Amino acid sequence: MVACGGCGTKNFIPSDLPPFQTTPCNKCGHPVMIAVRMRQFELRGVIASGGMGTVFRSWDTMLHREVAVKLMKPELASDPQQVEQFAREARACAGLNHTNIIHIYTFDQHENYKYLVMELADCGTLDGRIEKEGRVEELYVLDVGIRIASALDTALKHNLLHLDIKPGNILFNSEGEPKLVDFGLAQAAEAERKPDDGIFGTPYYIAPERIRDQREDFRSDMYSLAGTLYHALTGRVPFEAPSINEVAMAHVNQPLVPPNEIVTDVSDQTNAAIVCAMSKNPDERYMSYQDFGMALEASRSYLLVKKYRPGY
């Protein structure tokens, strides 16, 4: 019998179920599987799957702690370029010590499987919260924004740009702490993009200068973070269009509809901070993550006073 990681229901699983193959929980439909041992790690259940691989809730039998193991898809493991991108995430995070950046413990290989072992954050994503709630409460959005801006500032001090900030890359642990993940596209802040590098990242939050194939800097990540907060505040992505290419070009050509024109109760302070950070011209955005964080913190403080000291 195997307990479901989603609801805890115990499920009977046939003993001949192949390794890593899942079957839906009898009660909630969450994928369950027979535990698989890889070195000291016991992979017990699927947390999420993506283009690069699958993340498993796992148990470290040596250190007696829960971890997450991200297993690269076998069909990608024979591609050196894909393996390099997978390894880049481990290297990028290895030197970063921040509460709101997921901690990477090791990058290794077992038989034909390449995998990352990292801190467990299995209580959903900001993307999932938006999907569930439609729009997220403003104070909560500000708190997430302040913490992730601080995380990005730490990455910048280590000369790293993330380049794929989006709601799906902000996870939450059991204490509700937001964790920035997926540094697979990260690059050195001074790196020059080659003409054939193409545009990577998520078009719904991508900065205009990246579409124009101009050199990006930390303000490109800031734009994407602000776009992520915009989506959480309003329940809508900053720009919508019939195709991905049209969405991308909208960041360049279309004026941004301010958040408080979509949701009228968004505070003026939060509205101004998001609009500034999403300026088309990087020079018109905040000149540091500290400045952006301070603007979000000022709005948060105002809302807290308004909430707990009405009439003040």
C-alpha cells in the first residue's frame, strides 16, 4: 500500500508497475508510484512535471530529511546541450544563499539518470494560486514581490540574471515562504547574447528589450517580476493576443493597462510601483532592486495601517 502525496489515502499498487510509472490515487487522482531508490535518495511520489523533467518528493536516507529530486527526462540526457542547461541550474544556485531561493544540495548521475537534489517546496506555486483564486490579495502579492526582489538582488550580487521569472517559478514551502526556482536559463549579468541564441523565457512576462534583441540586465528580470505581480493582482497577464509572437510584440508596442484600471481597489502606491517597473524603457524603471523593494514595502505598510488602523 502506498500513501498518496496529495490526500494521504493509501492505494494498492501492482507490484509489476514499472519504475517511475504512476497510477492515479483512488480518491483524489494525484499520481502515486512505488518508491524508487537512487543512491541515498528514495523517490516516493511525483510533485510536478515539466519540459526538462519530473520532480519527486523524496527521502534522504542518510540525513533523514525530505528533499525534492528533479529527474531529467531520459530522452534529453543524451543531448549535451540539454544536460548543460540542466546542470546550469545546479551551478547557478550553488553559490546563492537566500531564504527565497531554492537550495540545491547536489547534482549527480545514477546509472543513466541525471538528477538534481534540492530543498523541498511542495505547497504549490503562485501560478496555481492565481488559477485557484482568480486574483490574489494585494498584501500577499506585495509580500511575495518584496521577497523575490530581494532574492533577485542576491543573485545579481553573484552576477546572475534569472531570465525566466514567472508565477510558475515561484514555489511555496510548508511555511508559506516563496521560493524562486528554475535558474536553468540563468546567465552572467555581463554576458553578451549571440545573434543565434534566440529568445528564451515566457512571453507573457518578457521584457521589451529582450524582444528587440538588445542587451538585457537586471531590469529585465525586474520587468518580468512586475509582470508576474501584475498577473497575481489582476488575474490577467499584462498583454493578451491570439499568438505567442503577438503577445511578445505587445510588450514592445502596446501601452500597459495599469492594474487599477482592471481592478479598481488596487492601491495607488502598488499601481505606481508596478507601472514603473514595467516601463518600456529600462532607464525609466527602478535603478535597483532595493528601490523596487522599498516601493513595494511602502505600499505594504500603507495597506497595513489602513487595515488595522482605519481612519488613521
